[in-house]
Amino acid sequence: DAKTTQPPSMDCAEGRAANLPCNHSTISGNEYVYWYRQIHSQGPQYIIHGLKNNETNEMASLIITEDRKSSTLILPHATLRDTAVYYCIARSLVQSSASKIIFGSGTRLSIRP
Amino acid sequence: GAVVSQHPSWVICKSGTSVKIECRSLDFQATTMFWYRQFPKQSLMLMATSNEGSKATYEQGVEKDKFLINHASLTLSTLTVTSAHPEDSSFYICSAPGTGHYEQYFGPGTRLTVT
């Protein structure tokens, strides 16, 4: 899986959009971009994934650049409950449908009131 | 979505004893499960891949004789920390891939404290 690079920490005001960047310049054509988050003392939670098109679900939006070398996770209206560590992962599903996930260091997002 | 549970959620044990942690997929079957360990303020570190009906695959540097993994059914994997020491104190998390193959579902974690 391609290496991803994320800023170690960010903060955002409550109610504003939180934009979390991720660089994955060596991503290959069959690798998806996944985002998970981990709230303190809990297991990680799946947020969203995409291949090359922008994606949106009830939790977030994922914007992938045209060259696929970077992406941005957008939490449209951040709340205090969004305070967590966010992990960006490049993952191929071609290798195995049950492929393991290797976590990087992630971005620690703090939402301030 | 699919649910993965872990038991116990926290455990305190004395040094030298063994501790078993269970990971269950509640509403789906999982032929593969993954075990992670997480120290404070660090990321999750993959320890091993648990395979139903066969031996687990351990990541480099993880002692297979110390961290015994058994995947006896399609819904249960267990991790036994043998002869636990204080340095084994950590947050242990399991996961299982969903039937859609796009997601992995994580358990809530087990906090182990060895005194």
C-alpha cells in the first residue's frame, strides 16, 4: 500500500468545516483512499473511501485531486464529538478482499468550542 | 453496519499470569480477523492476522509464543497474552473485514493493565 502523509495535528472551530489533507503521491491505480477515525479509547471507525471521484456520505466528503496524489476529508459542520485522530490510508482491494490495514500516525483533530 | 465486540473491555492482571481477550463478529462471519496493539498517544500497530481453521500470521517482531491466537469459529477469535508483564499493558483492538469487502469493522478495544 502507498505511503500517506498527514499533518500531525489540526484544530477547527465548532460549526465550521474541518478540512483534513492527505498526501499519497505514490498511490497506484488500483488503490483506494480510505479514511478512518479513532475517538479516544475507542476502536477506529470507518468514515469514507474513494478511488478517483469525489464522494459524500452522511459523515463527510472526500475530495481526491485529479492526479490522485492527494485528497481532503471534509467534515462540513464540525462538532465537539468530531475530536479524534483521523487516519488516511491507501489500500488496494485487488490484493485481497480481506487485506490488512496498516495505520500511519494520522492527524489529531481538535474541535474548539 | 456490522458489529464487532470484544470482551473484556478492560482487565487488570498480575505479572506472570495469562489473559485471554475475545473478539466476536456479531452479525456476520469472518474467516479473517486482525489484532492490533496501541500504546498511549501512538498509532495502531498490527500484531497478527487470525485465520479461521488455520494458524495465525504474525507481523515481524511479534512473539507468536507470547501472543497466542485462536480462530476456532467464523465469529470468534481469541488473543491470549501469556506470562504477561507490565510492558504488555496496552490497548488491544481487533477488526474484521465486512462482507462487502470495502470496509473493516473494529472492535471497541480491550485495555490491559499488568501490575
